Amino acid sequence: MYFGTDYHPEHWVYPYAGSPEHPESRWERDAQLMVGAGMNVVRMGEFVWGLCEPEEGKYNFDWLKRCMDVMQMANIKVVLGTPTAAPPLWLAKKYPEILPIDEQGLTLHEGTRHACCLNNATFWEYSRKIVRALAGAVGSHPQLIAWQIDNGIGGHTTEYSFNPESKNDWHAWLKAKYGTIERLNELMGTRFWSQTVTDWDQVPMPMRAPTVHNPALLLDWMRFSSDTIAAYIRMQTDLLHELTPNIPVTTNLRALSRHFDHFDVAEILDFVGVDSYATVKSKSSENACEIDMLRSLKKCNVRTPDGDEGFWVIEQKAGHVNWQDVNSLVRPGVVRLFTYQLLSRGASGVLYFFWRQPRIGSEKFYGGVLTHDGRGDNRVYREISQIGDEIKLLAPALKGSKVVAETCILVSHANEWTLKMEMQPNHHFKQREHLMLFYTALHDRNIPVDFARPTDDLSKYKLVIAPSLHLLAGGEADLLKLYVHNGGTLVSTFNTGLVDEHHIAPDTGFPGALTDLFGLEIAEFDPLPPGEENHLTFKGAFPTSHLHPARLWCDLIEPKECQVLATYAKDFYAGKPALTMNNFGNGKAIYIGTMSHQYFYYDLVVWLRQLCNLFPLLKVPDTVEVSMRQKEDRKIYFLLNHQNSPIRIQFYKPMHDLLTGSMFQGNYDLPPHGVLVLDEQSHTPKT
Ligand code: GLA
């Protein structure tokens, strides 16, 4: 298993470290300290273009190679970043057209990272040259085990640029998609506000305008910009595969938060790398949700450096960040806790960002494994060294194990982009908040969850939850019907099927093409302001632990074939269905017409657990997070205490503690921020 750090050797040469006689002498000390912390991998090079090509065509990779040699002496492997996230200043000076233009038509100038337009052919050409030169210089170095393409692509809101080249590519993209101008006008609905075009050149980029752009045009613009990013990543991946076929390729992604299709990008890569900001968030279920999303991006054809199928955490924050108003220290034990949370949900490599707090540049007050002094006697270094020791113990058991989920939540980028547009029925509705209500209920009841696109094969899941697929493509609707018809259970909600893939509303009532699946039709819905609530009245066997409100949105459901499970309690639609279930083929389609509070979703999960035969992983107090990795019959449980106080857990069966080697049963007090890694097999205690 790989465990390491993000190393920036370029920060640690004379005069910032080393000596005039031995400017790079610090590197050896760094490598020793890394080994001391149990590390066996570094990522480096992601911002070094200007250092490796200080003048056009004059390459200097010798220092990078020397650093890789130092790592070799210490037996530390290397993931190399292609340095395109930080184009050199000479490139922007020579070709100012590579600089991105924003939606107001203003150029974003050089002098920082990500100052480039990904539609610019010159930028592509120079990217190819530096990648080719880098791979030529160090691609056969024995320490190299993976490439990371670029860094944080799309970061600093650079997913879109409005350059002349972007415009040309945009028009070509539209032509390829629609074929004829007539079709574009028809499917984009351009006759609204008389925006019809007679030539491709007339189609605007959605730059700053007096009011909102046509949502169909905006949606295509997001798709086009996403395709641009995917194409750029594909270009570098293909090149690296050609030059170094045995070295797998990744890049560092965030949990669906950037404006490009993360699933598309993951398909291109050999394995998924992620940035984890766990330490800056407080809710364990939010962190867990992000990890599960990232794990789910690539479920097959995974090729990692050690053959494991998991994802890598290319940047786990080792300490505090520098971009909040107040950047508090990460409390003792918390980095360890979050490392285990990442491992428990499928990570097979973890690297901390970053090795040492730099003495230079804009991130000098960002926490690192080492503090500025580099001595290695600081708290975080000690904590991470402990994790390093533990990982060595756990690695053989974790090898080849993975997370298995029978429940899945559907997400689609096109849907998220649509829901973020202006002119929504209710601006207080937030898709991520809605999704989190379901996720938190499953997470807190220890039911493993995958994420998938509506177009993915869902047949292995017993339960699929599809919160607010406002945009539902015709093909997606068909696949959901097929899933239920074949015996699956689908839960959908209000704000589903309001538009199709062309952003055209149905003329058959909502939820668009799924009315027959749910056996109902919705002609009207009532968005509610925050603080104004309706209530649910339940019928039959649905468990109700609380009075459940109906908030933000109430669908006025006309039942056709469906069974009614709950109705609204008041207003002119009192008595109308709010929660329904329909038998469809061999499966069940459940529809929730409103949004409630968290307790409703806990009750829903209790009910669904029975309906779908889902089992929680372990019986432990609600405040303990449990997840599991599985290898054939062996199940490895991770129990995490995210609280500041101990939690007593009762084990009814003997359990094997993989960190101490001991067996135990009965009461166990999990300390604050404590971690247990257990299985049920009896093992000889370690000597
Ligand atoms: C991303 C980048 C890093 C660093 C951090 C700061 O993760 O990849 O280079 O800038 O953000 O949060």
C-alpha cells in the first residue's frame, strides 16, 4: 500500500534550505524523515514547468532526476505531475492569446497558476511539448510509478473561457451535435425572446448579458466546456500512454464540485486521484459522502501502480488550510481519524499535502507534515508517523479488499448544472442539501452507498435513490424503468423530470417520462418559502418517529395506479398524496413529493431496509461511523469516533483488532477521535 506526501523539492534548495556548496542537500534529510514516517511515495513536479523549461525549448530536468535519485536511495516511489497547471511566464508573454478571457470579456492575466485557455491550440501544442520532454527525460526512471495530469484542473473557476478559440470550438461542437441550424433552433427553443440563428457563427457564448441566457444554451455551454477539459486530459493521457505504456495515469479530482463531468474524466484515467479537505469540515457524513462519490467515479478498468482497485488520495490535508477566514489548527488525532475514514471507504494510497510548510509563496501558512523549521519533532509529523506504522501493519489485510454497496444514489452533472441556473421554482432548494438528507440517513445507519449516473448499469443494487433529477433525459428514464421492471426498488422525489436533455418541459405532466413508472401525474407543485411548512399524515405501516414536516416544495400528486403512503395535512391540497408506491414489473417505484427534515429520512431508511432486505454493517451506537472493506469472505470493519468524548460499544461476538493483534469481546470504550479496525477471524496475536 502506498503512503506518502506531496513533495516540492524546488522549495527546498539554497537559499531556502541546503547551503551554497550543497544547494540540494536538504533533499536527503527530507527523504530520511519521510522514511521515518513510514512513507514510500511522493508526488512532485506538478508546478515546475517554468523551472524545467526556463526558456522556450531549453529544458532542464536534471534537478528533478537528481531528486528522484535521492528518493531511490530511500526506496521512495514517485508520482510525477505534468506541470501544465502553472504555465511559464515566457509562454504568456510570447502568446498572450493563451490567457483565459472571462464572461465579462476581461483577460485573466499571467502571474499565477491556471492562467490558460484550454481551447487554445498554442497552449495544447506547448503542453504536448513539455509532457513529451518530461516523459523523455524521466519517464524511464525506476522510481516513477504514476503520472498525475496537470493539477486541480478547472480550479479557480477556470472551467470556462470565452476566448476566440473557445468560440470557434463551441461552434464546431454545436455543429457536430445538431447537424443543422434548423435542428439547433428547434431543440434549443431559440424562438423564445427571438434568439433564432441563421448561421453557426451567430450562436453566442453565454457572456455577461442584461439578463439570463437561454438555459438550453447554457446547458450546452457547460457540456462543451466539460468536453474541453476531458479532451485536454485525454490528450495528455494518450501521449503518456504512448510514451510510457506501463505507467498508469491519474489526476486529482474533487467531489463533483468543479464544473466538468467527473465521470467522463475518470473514464479516461487509469485510476482516480482525489483531493480531500476532510480536516476543514465538521460533519462526518459530509466527508463520507464526498469520499463515496469519488470512489464511485470509476468502478471498472482500474489500473493502479500496485494493482489494487481503489482510488488514491493524492492530497489529504495534513493540517490547517490558508483560505478560510480563520485557519484553526487541526486537533490532535483528527488527521489520523480522517485518514482512516478515507481508507475505510476504499482508498488504496494516501499522500499528505504538503510535506513542509514553504518559506516562500502564497501557501507559506498552510499546514504541512513538517513545520517551517523542518526538524521533524512537531506534532503533525509524530501523528502521521504513527499512521505510517499502522498502515504497515494493515497493508497485507487491506490488499485486494474493496467496498461493496447494495444501495446507490444517482447523480448527474447535467442535472446539477441545470439546478444551479437562475429562474428555479424555489431558490432555497439546494440539490446537495437534498441528497445529503438521504445520504446522512443511510450513513448514520451504516448502510454502504455507491453513487452512479442514471445511465450506468444499476442491476447490482437492491435500492436506488434518485433525488430530484430535474433534468431527465429520455434514455435515462427508460433505463430507470428497466431497472425497476427487473425487480429493483427506486425512490424518486419532487423536482424530477421537469425538463428533458434539451431543457424542454414535458406536455404530459411531471415527472416527465416516468409518470407510468410511478403510476401518478403531477400537474402543479407548490414551492414554499423557508419557515413555512405543511405536514405529512401517514397511512399504513410507515414508521413515524416524529411529526414530519413538508418543506420547500409540495407536489400536488394525482394518483393513477399507485398506493398512497402519506398525504398533506393542510392547505388547499390537504388529503392529496405526498408519498406513494407503485408496483412496476417485478419492482417498486416510490415517490416522495416533498422535502422533510432529517428524521423523516431516518424513518424512510428503517422502512426501506425491510422492504429491500438491506442490512446495516454492525450494530453499534448511532454516533459511531462504520464502514467495511471486503475481500472474498473476509470483512474488515472500520469504526470511527468523530466525537470529542469516548463512546462505549458492546461487541456480542469476539472481534480481532488488527492494530493490536488482540481478540476481545464485550464493552469497548472507543476514545475521542479513536479508530478501530476489526475483523471476525481469529488471528495469532502479533509478537
Ligand atoms: C489544491 C491544490 C494545491 C493547493 C491546495 C490549497 O488542493 O492542488 O496545490 O493549492 O489546493 O488548498
